[in-house]
Amino acid sequence: MKLLRLGFIFSTIALVCFLFACAEMGPAVKPSEPAKKTTIRIASPFKGGIVVEAAEKFKEIVEKGSGGRIEVKIDAGTKSEIDINKMNRAGEIEMQSNGTAFLEYYAPPYYFFTGPYVMKDFDHYMRAWNGKLGQGARAQLEKNDLKYLATIYRGLRQTTAKKPLYTPADAYMLKLRLPPIPSWMAVWKAIGADPVGVPLPELYNSLKTGKAEASEGDLPQIQSFKLNEVQTHLIITNHLVQTAGILIHKPFFDKLPKADQDLIVKAGKEAEEWANNKIKTGEGAILLDLQRKGMQVVIPDANSFRAKAKDAVDELFKTQWTVTTWAEVLAQ
């Protein structure tokens, strides 16, 4: 009986050893591969300021929301607005945080959104942008492979010079630096200035070398480019509601998983809200900073500038911005 019991025990031990051996000899289970990282490159022509800060906030939200699986790289101040638009549309970079020249290039009939003396204020701008006119603009952009994600308020555009400007007569034949935008140049020519088209990265040097005598731009631009070093006067012309846009190459966006698409859209909206709140509460501080750095603030006869610009703006609506009328825009 003892022999039978010992035989049974040895048989059990042998069976267990055999099973363990089979398990060791079975196919090895490969460890799961780490999730593939996605890289998004955002380019901006600005060296700093709210447009770049909005891109940084977008980066923060996306990288945190994806657990680091999506990496966002920001290239600021090395490329012109024009080049960035071309590269983004072609998919050479995934995103841009940029001025609104994308409307001029890829939705030109809607460029009145960034026309001098067209919009009353930012609230008026957003009412129009969130309505049928803005919907038409965004649809046109998507036909050109650009998906719009966020509107960044940059404040009202003002004028800088080395002398005070009180009326259009003071700006007569003044070499005024402008972005190379034909519609803007047409309006300022009507006012009496002599526009000089200069890409944004060359703004400071154009004023330092005398290629241009004056400039116009929003307060964050004037501050971030340190124009107080090359200009003495800040003229409150309030001639344009300036925004920027965050856009993504639509074919790239469309290939992303739905969860990533939702995260990117959400991040765009959150970056928009954060940046716009910052500018609305901080615009006065920027003005004070520029004054402390030596710029003299001038309050001109704004109505006289507007009156000189009127015929040029009317003509632009008749010949270029033909999807609407100035009256319809003002009624928004």
C-alpha cells in the first residue's frame, strides 16, 4: 500500500513538473508597445506676447490632457506671417498661432473682419464672427485645408511715430510701416500716409534704420517688439480690432483619433478664453508700461481719420469684400 501511495505522489510531482515545463516552453507574450507619440508644431511670427502665450497655453492643455502622448513644439519669431500660412496650408507644419492674413489669402471676401475702421470693438467682432458671416469664412478656410480653432484678442490697433499725429494732415506722406496687405495700404493711402510694406519680423529694424518712420499695431505688438526704443509717440487711433487665430492643418486633424480631435478643439477654446481674459484685464497695464518706458500718448481727432478712410473702405466692400456690405456688418 505504501508503494502505491509513493507511486501516486511521484506521479503527481512528475505531472506538475511537466505542466510547468510546458508553460515555460509556450510562446512568450510580448510586452505591449508604448503608445506612439504625436508631434504638433505650432509656428508664430511673434517673438512673444499674447499670441505666443496662447500657443503655450494650448501646448500645456494638450500635453497634460494626452498624458504627454501628444508633444507640442512652438516656433516663435523665426518665420513671417506669409510663410507660416503657406507652410500650414501645405502641411509642412501642423498649426499656426498667427495674425489674420489667413483670411486675406484663403478667404479673401471675408477679410473685412480685419479691415481698418470696419469693426466697432471686440464684442462687435465676435458677434459677426459667431454668426453667418464668420461661418462662411470658416467654411472657406476649410476648403483650403485650414481648420479654425480659436480667436485671440490682441486689442485695438494704434499708431506709433516720432512725432504727434493729431489729424490726417500730420500723417501726410509719412512712411508708415504696414504688413504687406493691399487693403490696409489702400485705406492708409486714402488717409494721406505713404505706406511701406514690411513683414512683421522686420518691424523693429525698419523703424531703427529709417526704412519706415512710423508704424501701427496693437499694444501687445508694440510692447513685445520694444517699439518704445525706436518710436517716441503712441497715437490712440483705435482704427482696427486686432485678433489672431489658432489654426490646424485640416488633413492632419482629420486623421487623428476622435479623442485627440476633441482634446485639440477643447484646448483651442480654453486657450482662447484664457488669452482674451488676460488681454481684456491687462491692456491698461501695457499702455502704462509703454508710458513708463518713455512713449508719449497722443489722443488725436479720431473722427477726422475715420472720415478720410470712409471712401476707401466703401470701395473695398464694393470690389473685394462682396459677400456682404458695410451696413450689414455694422448691424451685427
